[in-house]
Amino acid sequence: MNFFVIGVNHRTAPVEVRERFAIPESRLPEALEKLLSLEGVEEGMIVSTCNRVEVFARSRNGNCDLKEFVRNYYGFKPGEFEQYCFEHDHLEAVKHVFRVASSLDSMVVGESQILGQVKEAYATARAVGAVQSQLDMLLSRAFAVAKKVRTDTAIATSSVSIASVAVELAEKIFGSLQGKSVYLVGAGKMCELAARHLLAHGAAKIYVANRTYERALGLASKFHGEAIPFDNLYETVAKADIVISSTGAPHTIFRKEHGEKFLAQRRNRPMFFIDIAVPRDIDPGLNDLDGIFVYDIDDLQQVVKAHIGDRKREAERAESLVEEEVSRFQQRLQTAEVVPTLVSLQEHLETLRQAEIDRMRGRLGQLTPEQESAVEALTRSIINKIMHTPITTLKSAAREQQESATTVVEVVRKLFNLHAPKAPEAQRDTREQQQEVAVSAGQQNTGVTNPKA
Amino acid sequence: MQPIYLLWLRVAAVLYGLGFIYVLSQLRSKNAPLSRFAVPTVGLGLVFHFVSIVETTYFNGYQHLLDIRHAESALALLIMIIFMGVFVRYRTTSPGVFVLPLVFFLTVASAVFQRPADMSSSPMLRSGWIFFHVSTLLIGYAALFLSFVSSILYIFQARSLKAKVQPGWLSKLPALQVTDELGYKALLIGFPFMTVGLIAGMIFASEKFGASYFGDPKVVLSLLMWGVYMLLIYTRWSAGWRGRKAAYLATFAFAAAVCAWAANYLSRVHRFVAP
């Protein structure tokens, strides 16, 4: 398992440093080419986003000096960059890839963007042929793990920004926001942001009221909404399902008696007030009315905090899931190493057997069908008996440590004079098929079956 | 020998019980979806239950519904069907917190105390009117119960939204407006059944027993229930009552319904066939 990774991310390096590492998308192919030309590197991939620049590689012989690549590519002097870099190899590198793809390594754990970014980097590397066999396996597995983490844990379900929490709460009250209207009181930045989120989730209509009517007009025109003179505020608010207030007024704007009036006008349909002004615009007493829900900035922040806590707990579950997947992947990879040998061993013996039968046929002349099948059975069973131990050894080697597997594979190849494994490209195409063959051979616990049978 | 349909009914009762226990155990959890275990279990229970009722009907005819133990089973089945329908439509099992215990107890009562229905004694009860009366009222009861559950859930959720904490199962409830619509729809669908069923019963009874029938506790309670039922719909329709006020009314209607159901044991005239 000769995987290596080097890189900088939001944990190891400040943005000024990450900037220097960033590789624009247009220059990625060229960088990949450089990477592949590095001594020992067989495959490679580079992920470059605003939070991380990471270089992945698989080496032929178990070592490769990615630091050298960094030095050469960026033209850094030795000692200039090492302190900002992290490095992982072998299993640790596998785990790292899984964690990055599953968004466990992100600044906001559980955000979904990173998976898309890794997928893009993968596509780029594949297009230039830098990802072929085992790295390909690793990444497809990483994407599967990411998906599993997403569905099996609640890591990505809770919102962690004020605006998205506002949307989430609104959806808890109204279900779908389709057709709901939003009233902005005050034309501040936060108001605009929250409104944008609500619109993106289906809210239909925006009203804006502001002390300065021009600013209301300006904001309303951004959303194709309706600007309302501030004097008409109380007559019109009941039209809206969601009210976001952020004026600079020193006193409250909405009091309990207003709320009662709104409810009567709306025939008790619920209303959601979001108060992001400090000092507050909305009397907390409004929250006591049946059907009116008031959240101020602290309430929203509290929800955000709780969600972050949830995510942390879920992240722990996700971590153990990743651990499991890493060891599963290790096993898979080792099987993948043994399978080609198994298959060529089986092919080799089958050819020998066929050749011997043909030779014998020349001497014995025409056989009866009974004799024919007896000879078949005899030769097959001899080979199966002899091959039983080598094959079980190969298989158990695949389950054990990497080193011993490699040794056993080499010994078997030498003993039976088998040719070197196929080229990586071909190996990838037939990987699934070979695994199937191996599995069926294992189930019958016979050694030699014709792979084509 | 016990008839086979009784066995199916008992299996169903056990499955409902399991679902109920599971739902209870999940109350405090936010993550594990309630539906992963509960829905397959009670769904299987529903299948057994359905088979049981079909077989009972096959062996005994429709009149078995007039036995209170059989009526309990039928009511439980109706409620379960609605519960599953709500699950399919809204992907929520939260009503299960209230629905499953009731269904479980109804089914157990039916499965334990049930006797083979004997209809021969009472030719009066063979009338189609009676069957119509009972089945429409069962639907009415089921719908009323659902709207009661919805309004309770509505209150719970409104309260947790106001308190700004979302503990355990509350975070999995459907949106407030969805719960509200669910309850209102249940009312609107249930009301005509309830009305028609009561009218059918009254026509039938006044022919048989005359005016004295209307002093019967069962009848009084049924009328009370119907009155509250109508009030619920009216306040909702005219003033948009929901939340606390509506829930009080719904609770009252439900209590009246329970009493009306229980009055079968008190009533002299209105009796199910079994003693």
C-alpha cells in the first residue's frame, strides 16, 4: 500500500502560506505531469482549494520523496516550507483521503463542498492519466465512504450559520417555504442575507420597509420585492409569514398588542419573527402568543451552537466508520494483489493439463466417452489436490500483513515460473472479473478451475 | 380449538407491542430514525391484523363487527391504516407515540377477551342499517383520534419552538403547519362519517325503542361528542383556531368519544351483542 500525501491545509498553514501553494485549475495538468516524473511515482493527484493544497501519490517501490516535488515545483528553499506541511504515508494516507472526502477534515465539519472539490481533482487527474489503478481504487472507495458517512451519520444535517438556522426554523413552522412571504424591517446586510436564504428555499414574496424609503426601494428591487413606506408598517406586516427585523431603533417596534392584532388579521395563521437587531426590535412577550414565534440573535446563535455540538458528536461516529473502512480497504487491496497471481497460476496449470491430455490422446487413440470423462476427472482432481495448499496460503497471506503477502506472491511466481503481473491498465479493467473468479474458486475450495468456465 | 384468526390477531398485538416499546425507547434519541425498526414491525403487525379481520369476516359474516371485542379490533386496524398512510405521505412516525399504545391496547383487549361471535340470538342486529351505523362510526372515531393526536403534537412542537430547545423526538416531528393540516383534514373527513353514522343509529333506534332511547347515557354522550366535533370544525373554519385552544377542544372531544365508547358498558338499550 504505497500511498503518500503531502500538503498544507487550514490547520497547518495560515492563508498567506496556503496562497503560495495554491495551483490554479488550468495549471493542474502540468503540475501532475511534474509529479509523475518524480522518482518512483506511479500515480498522482492534486487537490487545490482555498482551505487545502494536497498532493497524493502512489509509488512503485514503497518510497517517494514528495518534499522534493514541492521543492522543485514551487522553487522553495529547503527549510522554507516544511514547518507548514503535513505528511502521511501508507495506511495513514488512506485514512487521510477518507477523512478529507467525508468532510471530517474540513474547517466546518460536515460541509459538502469538499467532496465535490476532491471529485473534480480526481477527474482532472484521471483525464491526464495520472490516476489509473490503485489510486483509482482508493478514490472510488473514498467517495463511497463519504456517501456512507453522509447517510449513516447526521454530520451534515444541521445548519451552522445564522441565516441557515433561520431557514431551518421557518421550515419547522411552515413546512415548505413555497409561497410564503417575507417582510424585512430595516434594510441591513444581515436582513438581506437571511432573505436571500429564504428565497433560495422557495419563499415567494419580499416586502421591505425602512425609515429611509429609498433604501427600502433599493433592497426591494434586488429581490423584485415591494417597498413599503415605514408609516404603513403596522397595517402591512400581517401579510407576511416571516418577519425579519434589524432596525437601529432604540426601542421595540413590535409589542404584544401588535402581535394580537396581526393574529386576528391572519385568522391565527402562525407568524415567525426573527429579530437580529441589537437593541432588540421585538418585545419578547410576543413569543407568548399562540401562533407567534420570536427568535432573537442570541436564540439563533444558541441553535447554531447546539448544532455544532451535534456535529461534533456525529463526527466521532464518522471517525470510527472511517477507521473501519480503512482496514477494509487494506484487505481489499491485498486481495487485489494476490488475485492476479492466483488467476495466472490457475491458467498455467490448466494449460499444462490440456497439453498433457492432448499428448496422451495421440498415444491412446480414440477413448469412449466414459474413459474420456474419467481422464478429465482424474487430471482435474490431481491438480486440485496439489494446488489446495498453495492457494489457501496465498489467500491467507492476502488477509495478513502486506509484506508477507508480497513475499508469498513472489515465491509462488518463481516456483511456477509465472510471468509478471499484467500492466496496471489491463489489471484495472479485469479487476472485478478476477475477484469473482477468486471468490468462486474459494467457495468450492478446489484449486484449479478454468477461469473462463 | 381457537380459530386461526385469533392467532393472527395475537401475533399482530405482539408486533404492535414491540413497535410501541421501540418508539418509547427512542423518545430521547435525536439520531436513530424512529422508522428503521418500528415501521417494518408494526407494518407486519398490520398485515397479520388485516388477515385476521378478513378471516373473521369470512367465517362469521359482517355482523361480527357488532361484538365489542371485534369492533375494538376493527377500530385499531383503521387507526393503524391511517397511521401508515400518514407515514407514507409525510415520512413521520411521531404520531406513533400516541397511536401505538392505543392500538396496542385495543388489539390486546380484542385478542384476549374475544369470543367466537354468535349472531343467531339477535335477528334485529342482522339489519344492514346496524352495520352501516357501526362502520361509519368506527371511521369517525379513528379520524377524531388522529386529529386529537395531531393537536397534541402541535402543542408539543409549538412549545418546543417557543422554548427554543428541541429535545429528542420533537426534532423529528413534521412541520407545525403539516401537523395542523393533518389534524384539520382528519376532522373534515371524519365528521361526515360520524354524522351519518349517528343519524343512522338514531333512525334505527327511534323506530325500535321510541323516544325513551334519547335519555340513554350512550346517546347523550354521543351527541355531546358530535357537538364538540362540530365546534372544533367551526372554530377552526371561522377563526382559524389552532394550537392551545384547538387542542383543549380536541381533548374534550376525544374524552367525550372515549366516554361514548365506554358507555356501551353502562347503557341498557345500546349494547353490543356480547354481554
